[in-house]
Amino acid sequence: MRPLFTRRLPSALLVLLLASFAIFLILRLIPGDPATTLAGPDAGPEAVAAVRARLGLDRPLPAQYLGWLADLLTGDLGPSYAIGGSVTDLIGNGLGATVELTLGALLLVVALGVPLGLAGTGTRGGALLRLLTSLLLAVPPYVTGLVLVLVFAVGLRLLPAGGHQSVLDQPDIGLQYLLLPALCLALPSAAVLARYLRDSVDQALGEDWVRTATALGVPRGRILRRHVLPNALPPAVTVLGLLIGQLLGGAVLVEAIFAWPGLGQLAEQGVLRRDYPVVQALLLLLVAVYVAVQLLTDLVHAWLDPRIRWD
């Protein structure tokens, strides 16, 4: 594993560096000026210039970028322009809720996607299961969220429609708040995992060695457990790694629907107020998590499939 990690690490660091440059540049190119927003609608040019100088926005862009990069390397994310306080503290306050939501959704993705994918394999895979996965993929998360709220919160009154209570503090109440947003976030990804797993298992079931084992009378369950699933799992693990990044990105929208106090709401405030340090840090954090998950996925894939280690 160590040689593979050593080979992949430089490319991962390069991706982070390029991402930091792209994030910084894109934020400067989009319309809107933080100094004008902070100075207020009635502020004159002198007041706006004073705010710009105080924030360091009057410096050349290369100097701003290199200064931000140098602060990042020391772990200093700087102060927020508009929300107030340290960016590190703001992210720390919302990180726990977002991690809780993402982990809850990830567990549901595996719990729903694996049985759904295995149930849809071979001749047993009916059109109903294929239609269900297609439907879950096609419906946008905000529609799924509204339906879940109408059914389980408004109609049946089984679960709260929004809000947050930490699962670690009060597990029974926290799970009630977590279930609907986690399910809304997980359903499309569970459909993706089910589809890839079903295709991988179907491909393995079509191999000659499976037909030979079946002809020799080996039970189907034994063929699946000992031979088919070990061959089908590596691609599914790769897809699951990609889905984790998708879950993190989708958490922003789901947090807004269910009033979940995570990084999504912080990102929304940062964008609306042109708070460059907050938005830059959040986007780079998202990229860093995505890159780390991909690196971990490669290592798990290599562990499951030794051919990858020698590639």
C-alpha cells in the first residue's frame, strides 16, 4: 500500500494547489464587491475605498493569493469579512452538524443501495426495481425533501420537519431530526450505488466460470458470496468514494431545506454577503475532503484487488 500512497500523494497535492488558485480567481471574477456590501448602500467612494484597504482588497491579486496561501499553510483561515469572528471558528461550529448529516446519509446509502442492487441482479431483477432506481435518480433532492416533509412530518407527524439535535448528545431525539434530511440526501446516491452494483454482479454472473460452477451444482448463494461479490465489490467501492463527494456537495441544499445548522448555511451566508475568506475556505475544504476520500478509495480498491497495486 505504501508505494501506491507515495505515487498518488503528489498528484493529490497538485490538485489542491490548482483548486486553491481556481477558487480564488473565480470568486474575484464573479460580480459583486465585498467592500461595497460592507460599506452599505449609502457609502461614498472614500468609505468604500477605506473598507477595501482595511480588508487588503486594494493589493494586487497575486499578492492577495500568495498571502492567503501562506496563511493556509500555517493553519490561519483569517477573519470573516461580514459574518464576524474567525473563519476557523465558524467552520468548526458547523462542521459537526454537516459531518453528522453526511455520515448518516452514507450509512443509508450502503443500507439501501447494496440490497437494492443485489435484489435487481439476474433474472430476479424485475422492471419494478429498475424503475425505482431510475425514479430516485431523476427526482431532484428538493422535491424529495418536500415529499418527505409532507408525508412524515405534516401528514403522519412522525418526525420533525426541520431543526437539529446532536445524535451524540441525545441519540433518540437526534435520530428523529437526522432521519429525514439524511434520507433525502441518501436516496439518489443509493440508486447510483445500486445500479453500479447490479451491473457489476450481472457482468460477473455472465462469466464462464460462474456458468461452470452453476452446472456443477454449486448453490447460487455460495457462488455470490465466494466468487461474484469479491469481483464486483472493487468497482462499487470506487463509486461509493465518488458518492461521498456528491453527498458533501448535496448537503448544502438539504441543509437549507431542513434548517440544518451545518456548513451549507454558512456557505449560503458567505456567498450572499460576498465573504471571500469564508467561501474560499469552505470550497477548498470540500475539495480537500473529496481528494482525501478518493485517495482512501484507491487504497481500499488496491486492498480488494491486488492487480491495482502492481499497475
